[in-house]
Amino acid sequence: MLKIGRFTLLLILILVTAVAILLAGCVPGDGHNTADKPAGFFWGIWHGWMAPISLLIGIFDSKIRVYEIFNNGWTYDFGFYIAIIGGFGSISLVRKKSKK
């Protein structure tokens, strides 16, 4: 069994917390995008990747949504959809079969 020291565990906890806080600053509905400055294709990709985190934050904060309402139309939708389908940047159309 792998033994992890207290310092290593504390360091991992601090790192995970810091990453979660940094990522939470870029969720849809955070006030970054407005009707005058709508979200575009690349924000659609980012919001698609952040969708699971946005969903969790949205449970506690009603202003945070999974999808940015101030977007520029089909390009945002396309980026969002690509990110949802592709996961975290790793779309796999062909899977390797395991050897038995």
C-alpha cells in the first residue's frame, strides 16, 4: 500500500483547492461577458470544459450557469458542443483494443 506523508497530503490539498478557485473564476455567468461583449468560440470551448464545475457551483450560487447567456450565437454553441463531446481536450474516435 502506498504511504503518503502528511506534508504531501497537505500540499496536494492546497494545490487542488488553488486550481478549483482559479477555474471557478472563469465559469459562465461570472460577469465577464455582457451583451456588449459576448462570449465567442474560444469561450464556448472553455465553458464546455468547465460545465461540470459550473454545474456544481450553480447549486450554491444561482448567478452561475452551465451555459453563458451572453454569447455570439452559433460559434459559441459550436465551441461549447465540441468541448462537451471532446471532454478535456482528448477526443478519441478510435480506441485501442486490449490484448488478452
